[in-house]
Amino acid sequence: MAHPPRRRGRLLLSAVAALLTAVAVTVPASMSASASAAIEPPYKDPDRPIQERVEDLLGRMSLDEKIGQMTQAERNAVTAADLTDYRLGSLLSGGGSAPSPNTATAWADMYDDFQRASMATPLGIPMIYGVDAVHGHNNVHGATIFPHNVGLGATRDPALVQQIGRATAEEVSGTGIDWDFAPCLCVAQNDRWGRTYESYGEKPEIATSMTTLITGLQGAELNDPGSVLATAKHYVGDGGTTGGKDQGDTEVSEAELRATHLPPFREAVARNVGSVMISYSSWNGLKLHAHRHLITDVLKNELGFKGFVVSDWNAIDQIDGRPGFTAEEVRTAINAGLDMIMVPQEWRTFITTLKSEVEAGRVPMSRIDDANRRILTKKFELGLFENPYTDRSYTGTVGSAEHRQLAREAVRKSQVLLKNEKDVLPLPKTADKVFVAGKNADDIGNQSGGWTIEWQGKSGPITPGTTILEGIRSAVSPATAVTYDRNGNGIDGSYKAAIAVVGETPYAEGKGDRPEGLGLDSEDLDTLARLKASGVPVVVVLVSGRPLDIASELPSWDALVAAWLPGTEGNGVADVLFGDYRPTGKLPVTWMRTASQQPINDGDGKEALFPYGYGQTYS
């Protein structure tokens, strides 16, 4: 039986040790002593306890090497030689940052090239590479794209989410990457926020239950084949900012912060999550990246978090509110309890600045050593010292049929039936004619949303998959004619029904905030008007990352399905529309009657269009 890839180093070292022992009994003492001197240092011995290995390695490291471990740079801002020369501990790919060609094999080759440079350092400390694989390995062309978190929250299925975590981990592992910046455990309170779709729902119980993703990503042991380090983010309260402003200020009491926003992180720590990423946002005016009480006192001491804390992208630069990070910002962040700093481009400046702060006594060596212990412990637990390179046995899982089937299951379980007048749904597969319209009907980019191939996402055929229209065509009988026109032109009364796939187009943080209206755009409204004028039943499939302001249009629709942002497997939507599966999804959020009600959440006394937990099924 083949041994697990990350255990092979252990077997090899054991064999070497046995050989040296055998040699020692047959050679002179002087030669035996010489052979013993050639044995690897204790930190390279996988049979020793990890804590012992960490302490041995830490005792051999210079200040430069320790600061290097605390530094994370973007792949485009470094050369392989930089990893060797500066002893960098980590790299990342930002949203849309990919090798060319953007294939799983090219990713694996890139990772291995960087890792070889890390292993060429005197101490041979492997790097750890992070990506935002937030709904599948979404930076990689051809990867399986799962529904965004808001859709997974609608499934109320933690076991399914754990399976998604495992599938994602396999695809991530197949490209060499060993660290995933997921899951997002924010508890979104205001739908105006552009990251609402990254939240599992408006109540802490949903996000808490979905921490099963961590178990799926990390596996039973971090050094098991196909396991990657997970990240609970963004700590803490980013879903509760005033006005739903991205990177804004969460102005609540500590009791409210603990009741609403902390519980998912408590459960993540209980599941031994490997890292925690700090939020850009503030709590009552103080940036989280400067918040020693929440990071050190609460997260590390009270909750007992043993992993390492990482900053968000250039986030320490926001502590004083002025561009360009300063020595004060660096020491404030490190002394607050951050262990690794994501400084994508200005990593050299960070290294020299932190070294000066340590040498001046403004950052104690005890803090530097604590950060290194945490980082090195996870690298040892991942088995990176024994097996630092890509496990190519997983490269073929990227976009595999098995993973796509799992994504299709997640899509159909996430569909929420909100209206179904006269049981127009499910539609008959044997209808003579069905009309399909809307800008989101035949667009993989739109149905996948932000954080897909590019940071903000992009409309169009950006990655392989099945559009909702293609799913509809494959669901009906061969004799059924499916007519598609994006704008609804050409429809008449001869069709069994008109399916309008409308809603939002891709966005991510910052650009997704909607402080004004939350309604459909003019293109969608015009399309819907054409369909309604034909006199045939109108079935609306709403592709969006949040509830939209639709109360005034709803009376004109015969059926409404919230499809969220389903990802690449649009046939999961058709599975429900045509009755292969009954809709089982329940709203993970409260659906507003009007945007002026925002924020609106369960129990706040505001009259909802559809209450939290609502969802019909077929009779």
C-alpha cells in the first residue's frame, strides 16, 4: 500500500537512522562520532514532538529569519531569490493573481519553484502559501465554483458544507497551495454591505454551524493528504458596521459584539482552526488591527486560540488613517497580537521597520518568539518540513466531475422558493415551448459572483461550467423548444411559461456596497415588463448576493426563486425548477419590504416581505 505523501519523509528518516545505527556497531568509534555529527538537527526529525522541534528551530534562528517568518508578500512582488535572501515565511495570491497559463499544473509548478527557493535557505524553513478559496478554488480557471456562503446558509446543511470544505481542500492541494483564507464567519446585519454574500446569514447560529467547513479543509490531521490550513475571518464584527459600510465602524456594546459576532469564532477555535484573519473594520472607533484586548485578551487568552493571527491586505496601513504604514503602526499591530503581516508590495519596508522596532525595544523579543512559535507549529503540523512540494495526485481533482456533482447538490439545496401562485412550479419537462430571458440566464460570471477568477468577478464565460440556461435546456424533454432572448424580445402567448433570470452582476468588497437603492436595474425591469405583457406565467429566478428591493414588482410575478450566487453548476437551479428535486432552502436573512428598512433582522419588529427562515416547497 502506498504511504500517505506527507508521511514519506518520516519513513525515509527512520530508515536513515536505522542504517546509521547498524554502521555504528561495525566501525571505529572515531568514525561513529563522525557519522553522528552528520545526523540532521532535532527540528528536522519528524519523530520528535512538534513543540520540541519548534524550540530547537527557534533557538537556531536569527532576528532576520524570525521577522522573515512573520512577513507575507504577494507573488507578483517577489522573485524566487527573494524568498531565499529575505527568508520570507509566506506568499499569497490576491484575488485574480494567477500564473500564466491559469491552469492547475501551472499553479503547482509556480508553487514548487517558490518552495524550492525557501528550502534553499540555511535552515530550510518551508514557506506557506495562502489564497482566497472562498467558494471553491476560485482563482483557478476550471476549478469547481460552489455557491457563495449566503446560499450555503440557506441549505442549513453543515454536513454538506464539510464535504465542500474537503473538495475545496483537494483542489487547493492539487495546485500546491497549503493555506485557505476561509471560511468567512461574518454575521451580516445590513444588506447594503457588499460582502453580505460572504456571510452564511444574519444570525450567529448559522455561521457557527457552518464552521464544519474548517473540519473539511483541515481534515482529521493537518498533515493528512489533501488537508490545508483554514482561516476564520474577519475577526471580529465586520458584518455589523454602521450603514453596512465596508471596512466601517461596528458601533455596538461589548455585550452585543460577544452575542452576535463572536460565537462563530469561538466554535472555530474549538475546531482548532489554524489561523485567524483580522478585520479591516473598527469597533467603536478603534481599528481591529490595533485592538490588543480583542486579539490577545479575548481571542488568544480567553478563547484559547493556539494558531497564528494574520492581517488583511495592507491593513496595518489603515491604523492611523493615513497612507503609508509607519513604525508606530507596525509596532501597534505586532504588540496587539498579530503574528504575520500581509504586506503584499511593501514587504521590504516592513522587514526593516519591524527589525528597527525590535532593536529599539519597542517590540519585545518575547512577542517575536511567540509569533514564530505559532507560525512554525502550523508548518510542522502541516508536514511541510517532510513534504514541502505539491502533492500532484490531487492536481486532477481540480474541476472534477465528482466535485461538480457536489456543487450541483449544493445549488439545488440552496434554492429558496418564495412565491408560487397556482403551483406554476415545478414546470413540466414536456411543455411544448418555454421562454427564457434575463442577463443572468446564460452567464457563468454573473451566476458565480465576485471572487471568481478575478477579485471583483466578471461577466461572461470566465471559467468552464453550466449556465442556468444550459441547465434548463438539459432538463426538458428533447421535444420541448427552449427559446432564449436576453431582453425578452420575441415572446408571445404561446409559451408555457417565461423564466426570467435577473438580479445582480459581480462585485466584491468595497465596490459592492449599495448605500442608495437595492432594486433591480432598468434592464431587468424592462425585460420583466416584456414578459408580463405576453400574458404567460412569469417565473423569476433571482441571482443575487443578498435580498433585493422587489416588493413593488412581486405582484406581477407568478413565482419567485432566490438562487443566490450558485457558481458554475447552474443545472442545480433547473433541478428545482423542473421538479427533479423539491425546494428545501430557507432564508438565512430577513427579506426587506423596502431598502429604507435596512438594517432589518429577525426580531427587530420591522415588517418583512419574507421573514427569516421562510421558504416554500412543492405541494
